[in-house]
Amino acid sequence: MADSVSEAPVVNITGNDTAVNATAKIPATPEGMAVAYGSLLLMAIFPIFVGAFRSVKYHKDQKESGEKPETMTGKDAAMFPVIASCTLFGIYLVFQIFSKDYINLLLTFYFFLLGVMALAHIGTPIISKFIPPSFPNMDYHLIFTQGKEEKKEELLNYMFDRKDIVSLVICGLIGIWYLVKKHWIANNLFGLAFAINGVELLSLNKVSTGCILLGGLFVYDIFWVFGTNVMVTVAKSFEAPIKLVFPQDLLQKGLEANNFAMLGLGDIVIPGIFIALLLRFDISQKKESRTYFYASFAAYFLGLVMTIFVMHFFKHAQPALLYLVPACLGIPIALALLKGEVKAMFNYEDHSEEKTEDEKKEVKEKEEKKKEK
């Protein structure tokens, strides 16, 4: 789930040492590695930045609608590394027992559907802006219920228009490209969409829960990367857009390059949802500055740079959370200590069960108006 891997360059040379097999991987040059690692850095910080600000709007909409969000509790956070370990080892065993080709064929179709929906969720507002005003738009309302009229249960209530359909078709074409070619650009488009959606929609309600989650995954990542070959084997065998990849031989082979450096989406989404929580904490302070968000964002960037540096120096896959977790937890907490806001940070909740005095007053006024009517 959370590993940073650079595939070792392999060149297949014939007996006379003069011809190179057509499927060989060209060894990475310093320039090629710089381009690959720099691109991975940019692709990692982009979904965190975008997803964090989208999460603010998402949580605001939830509060306004009165919808109770699904948030991770401290117990959930403590159990997550255990569940993730069982899942990871289960996938590893499946790859050992069954043909990798058949498994990846099933995964391809599954992630095709998920990827198209994730990409459409992100891309629809952007694509709609490019559709001319003269476009014959029309609204649709899809309702699916179960049971008779007096005991009717609503299973689906979805509103969309023709612009949404156009967006879905465009995203579907990208999905077909991924389905047929498995091209690394299509993989990254899906991966970025998954990462942005993850940071936006997955919710940590409290900083203490984030500390438990990141602390547990810190141990999880170190064990499965350094203690066994399970993480690296799964990362290289699992042909699905659950990682961002960038070729180190792009300068030599162009878009057909195939010697990839890769970064698992877990290394983006898990720290990302914590950084998004700190952004919402900043906003709750009703200050102009976004101190904790930018501090944790910079910490993430420096942690990822350290991961890549150590990986390049030791020529071995690194557990990225080994470097990301101390940075993303340590710097914001140290900043809170300096500012004397540790208690405020750890007391903050996105959706507190207890209503504020203003909220209680507002509810009381509504109840009184109802009685008057």
C-alpha cells in the first residue's frame, strides 16, 4: 500500500554483446532519474493540495445539509494497520497461488469502472466550463425505490444533466485507453483522481485519531518493506492504478518508456487526509493564515524528498511513511507547542456531537417558530 519503489534497470544483451533485446529496459541516466523523481514529487503534492481544499467545501456542504458524516474513530485507526496487513498478505498469497495474468485481468475491469467514476467526479466541473452555452442541455432525475407506496424505501436519488453525460463519455474514453493499452499516463490520470477523491472524501475527525492512524501505519510500512518482500512484490505485480508511475527512460524512449519509478497512493492519501484536517482546523480558528496546513504540507514535501534521496542512495525500495509520518506529525505538533495551541488542536473536531451555544439557540428558535405555526 505505502511504498516507494524504483524498478531496477535491466538490459538483456545477446551473446555477442552488441544487440539489445527490443523489450529491454534502458538504464536510467541521472537526467532521466531527476525528471522521474521530480515528476513524482509534483504528482504527489498536487492531489493533497487540491483534495484538502475540496474537503473544506465537502464538509461545509455536509454540515449545511445536516448529513452525519462517516468518520474514523480511534479504534478504527488502531485496527486499520492490522486489517491492511491481512489484506496485503492475502493479495500476496493470491499472486503466489493463481496466475498473475488472470488476477490482473479482473482487477483491470474493476478499476476501469472505479477510475471512470472517480475521474468524472473530478473532471465534470472542469469539462462543463468548455461546453458552449448553445449546448442543448437538459436535466434528469433518476429515482429508484423499493416496496409499495406506503412502505416505499428510496435506494437511489440522482440528479444529472447532459453535460454530466458528456463528461462521463470523455472519462470513459480515457478508461478504454487504460483498458486497452495500460499506458502509464492513463494509469496516472486514474491514480490522481483516486488520490484527490480520497483526500476530499475520507475523513479524520480528530487530530488524535490521525496520530494513531499514522503511527500504526508507520510500523506497518517499515515491517512489510524491510521485514519481508511482500510489499515490493505486490507493488510490482499489482497492475492497477493504485500507484503513480513515471519513466526514468523518458528522455531516451519518449512515451513508450518502460523503466518506471513508482509511488503508492497510500503514501499520498494517508498523510493527505491528515493535512486536510489541519487545513480545516486552520479555518476553524477564523484567522487569515493557514499556518498548520502549509507547515504540514511543506513537511510532507521534505519527507518525500528524503524518501527519494535515501532510495536513490541505497538502491532499495523505501517505506515512504518512515520519513513522512515523523515529518507530518512532528512539525505541526512542534508548531502548536510554540504557539501554545496544542490543546486547541487536539480538541478540534470537524463534526462535534455537542452543539455550540449558537447552534442550540438556532435550534430553539426553529422549534418556537414551529409551535407558533
